[in-house]
Amino acid sequence: MDEEQLALVEEGLNLLLQKYKQNQNADDRRRMQAVMDAKIAIRKVMLSVAIKGDIKDIVPVLEGGKGAGWEVTDFDDRVVRYHA
């Protein structure tokens, strides 16, 4: 995954954020907070990619105490989790 693909993920998060800001469903406030956390974390991933190079795999994670984020596996099979 390269920076261009990560930018597409961020674009998708922006669309979700707009949807959940409308607060049409009961859990939209919680979902909006998770999207905002994921958006902050994806920027950290993008910075890491800019410094270290492309990544092998990226998976969304939701941890109780830390919120939404991303688990990134690089080409050396090292796993790093990024949270807001």
C-alpha cells in the first residue's frame, strides 16, 4: 500500500465523517468519534509510509481504551498499531 492508496482511505473516512455528523441514528455520535480517531491515526500511518516506505498490510482496529486505529505490517513482518 502506498501513499496514494492511503489518501483514498482518508477520503473515505471524510465521507463517513460527513454522514455521521448528521446524527440520524442512535449510535452515530460514537461512530463519528471512531472515524475521527481513525482519521488522526491514518495520518500517522501516512507519515510513517513517507519516512519508511510502502507497507505490506493495513487493518483497522478498535481498542477499548485507545479508540479506533490501524494495525500496520511492514515488509519485514513487523506489526505496529497507530491510534489517535
